[in-house]
Amino acid sequence: MRKLKTLLASCALILALNTPVMSDSSNFAGPYIGLQGSTVGVGVQGSQVSNNDATSGGALQAATGSKSYQANVGKTGITAGLEAGYAIPVGSMFLLDIGGSYIDGAVSLASNSNNADSSENVKFVVQQFYTMYAAPTLVLSDTSSLYAKFGYQEASVNVTGDVTNPGDLQGNTYAIGTRTVLDSGIFVRAEAGYIDYDNLEAQGKGNNVTTAGKTSGIATTTKFKADPELAYGAISIGFRF
């Protein structure tokens, strides 16, 4: 969050030191809202260390009998979201686009126990993706522009199983894209980007309950760790006021 605040403060200083010229950039300037559709690819480097558990299946995988493991996993999906922002001219050919977006989607990371003495499985669900961004924009013509986006993203994490909740994920967004604005104010944005999240870490709570000879619960010595990364391609359709 501090990085984004520093970026936005720097952008505000640039705006204060420049007198806007409303030639080509004025066609893109002003507030806007849009609907976004994305194709998302999620990569996860996952690990689990346990005294007596082995795992298999789901997004975290290992061979039966191992006490620790690492795995790389990839998933793809389609999501939808909303975006809103304000594009501010910084000269005849440049703008600063400041905005935010919300993506309604979820990614599940699962670790399934094969331990004969335990029936406890674990699932992490990452959802509700919020992004704040700043996008320096170069005007190519009266209707088209090219931009680079830098942002900060948060996503909520819910857990199923006898493990601690790691809390919200935080990450940095990097993207490039084009924006085409029609005379009517309708715009189309095409974007490709990458999000690098902080590590997701949790451990067992040790709430063991024995039923029919099997123990449900995960020892406090069992550690879970994942490093999610997300690549996406998005198309937005909206309106500039």
C-alpha cells in the first residue's frame, strides 16, 4: 500500500508542475466506468512440511509417503469485473489514468491428506480481487492510446480445515494495454498483465478429534506455504463521461 501511495503522490506532483494542453489528450480525459472480462492463468509454487503427512491431488501435490514437498501448479479461468477511474491530461500527448477495479472470481488451492491416521484435508480459497492503479498513457491518435499500468492488489483468503487463516493476500500489478475511445464516449480497452502476490502461509491448529479410529486435525508442526502468481488478458468496454 505504501508503494502505491508513493506512486500516486509522485504523479500528483507531476500534475502540479505541468499545465495541461487539451489537444489530442482531451479526447481521453475525464471520468470513466467499464465492465471487464478476463482470461486468467494462475501459477502456484506450493510446499507442505509435515512430520507424518503425505499429500496428493488438488493444487498442492506430492508423492505418497513424502514428508515434505514442493509442486508447481497452473490453472486458467474466465472472470468478470468492474473498473472506474479518471484520466488527467499532462500535456497534448500524455495522460495519467488513476483508477480502481474489482474482479468477482475465486481460485482454490487444496491439499488432500493420505495419512492413514488422519482424514483432514485443507483448502484455501482466494477471492474478491481489489486493485488500485496508476497508468501513464501515451496518446497515439485522436481515438487510440497506449499505457503502462502499475497497481496494488488485495484479495481475501478463506480456509477450510484445521489450519490458521493466513489473512488477505497482497500483490503488485504490472500491465500494458491500449484504449480506443469513440466520439460517443464509448471506449474499448485491451490489456495484458501480471500480478505477483506475497506468500500465503499457514500451519495446523492441532485440534485433533478421534472418530472411528481416525484423527481429524492437523498438527501444529505441519506448515503450508504457497507463492501465487497470476497472468491475465482482459477486455473492457465502458463509457467516458
